[in-house]
Amino acid sequence: MIVNTDIRFSVAPMMAWTDRHCRYFHRLLSRRARLYTEMLTAGAVIFGDRDSLMGYDAFEQPVAFQLGGSEPAKLAQAARVVAAFGYCEVNLNVGCPSDRVQNGAFGACLMLNPSLVADCVKAMKDAVSLPVTVKCRIGVDDQEPDQALFALARHCVDAGADALIVHARKAWLKGLSPKENRDAPPLDYPLVHRLKRDFPQTPIAINGGLTTLAQMQEQLAYVDGVMIGRAAYHDPELLLRVDPDFFGVAPTFNTAFDAVEAFIPYIDRQLGKGEKLSSMTRHLLGLFAGQPGARLFRRRLSLEAVKPGANIATLRAAVEEVRRAGSLRLAGDSAPVSIAS
């Protein structure tokens, strides 16, 4: 088991996005970023098809597992399974506002019951030796964030939580969809900064609204780490700069072209196991954003990777659209300019 407690930079757990294929590709882009699974409920971990739901490639490490639930005994049981699978951390979801988690009385609903969250954290801490962390919001609905966030943090820290990851927005359980909850409630970074000042010994990472590397680095003056979600998914190339900019080590690849080429052996193995090409290439659609040929790349993959028999040649043909467009632009830039007399 790899136990890595460095939370300086991580990619958020995102339902339907951060599956094993996505994580493998992100790991190619950054060897140091902490990666997270999609959330699974404690019940799914205990009773589901574990190999299918929880399996991962060792190359993905360090990778943390996010659990959803509100029953301490079940969470403890699930945490033991997570530990046995070799994940580096177990994270409790106290921030998701979807109808599914509301119906199950967990996720962001738990912001309303910090003592129960503490019981859940303690049960998992007693069950496993790997780090137990909590990802939360700054409050829900009509809660006062100054009170809600600090009450939750105190309960979690007293229960032994190893780190807190705070999405710096409220969650509105009534009136906003999960998608709207990612953007509509205003961000309050200063509140999370104050939380860190009040809990100096507790590692705290900030999440929400960070889209550029400069914004992310600015946050490290106030907190211990940053977690990004959609920015990493919609513009994965930014991960190529994480290792040098955040950890002071050389990047593994200098270009997205190199990273895609390194991803191809993995894709080939998965195709041999019966996976569809689109299951893997859907995580590449954000590449080459803003570059000539990017639209053709996305269109070609979107239309052709889903077809029966789509294979590595399909991916390479899509990448070639970007190479060709880039070459044409360079040729145009270097063409002699005639000056009228």
C-alpha cells in the first residue's frame, strides 16, 4: 500500500468522470498529483462487484477512494475493504448535493449533523491505518458558513480526521440542481483561509472555481493544497505543469502529443479486454483546447470512437488533425510576405 499524505495538488472525485481510464491518463500527465475515485456508497463497496467497481491499475497511485454514507459501522466495514485494495486514503463525502445522496441522507446533508460525521470518521479511523479525510462544503441552505464549517471542522478534527478538503461554496439542497450547485453559490475563499488559521495543525485543501495554475499557486499561501475538478477534465494539459510548478520535479512529458502516445499501450490492452475505445478517448476530448485542429480532433473522436471496430488507428487519425492544422499554421506564418511598392 502506498501512503502518501501530500495533498498539495489533487484532482477531485467526479461522478461519471474520474473512472480508472481517466485516472490512468491523468497519471501520465502528472506523477505527483493525488487522484480520487468516483464516489461509491459504503453499501456498494460491501455488497457490490468489488473488482469491477474498485479495481485500478497500480500505475494510478497515489489514488484515494471516496466513500458515501452515514452509518459509522458500514463505513468502517467499507473502509477496511478500501484499505485491502491498497488505496492510499479513504475520503468521506460531505459535499455532494445530488438527489441521490439527499435521498440516502449523506453527502452534503451531513453538514447538518457534524456529530454524526465525527462518529463516521472515528469509526473509519478505528478500522484502518490509512489516512481518513473529509471533503465538505462551507454550509448548506440557510446555515451560516462561519458556524457550520467551523463546527464540522472541530468535530472532524476531534474525531481524528487527517485532512479536510473544503469546496468553498454552500450547497443548496433545495432549489438548485447538482450542476447549478457547482457554479451558482458564491465562492468564499477567505473563509477557508481563516479555517486554516484556526486549525494550523490540520492539513486543509481548497476546492472550487480554480481554473488556472496561477490561481492555484496563489492559494498555497493560505492553505496546504488545492483540489481541482472540471479544470483538469476540460483542460487536462494543465496537468503537464503540475509536477514542475507544484513539486519542483521535471515533467514526464512536454506535450500532449507525447502523453497520448504513452496512453496508447494502455488503450490497446483495454481494447483486448473488450473495452470500447470511446470509454477511454472520452477523457481526451479536452486536449489541445484553443489549438488549430482541436475542434476536428474532438469531432472525429466523438463520432468515430463509438463505432464498432474503432481502434488505435481511430485515435491516431484524430490526433493527426491537430498535427496537420499546426503544420499548416506554421507554414503560413513562415511564408514570405509581399510588400506592395
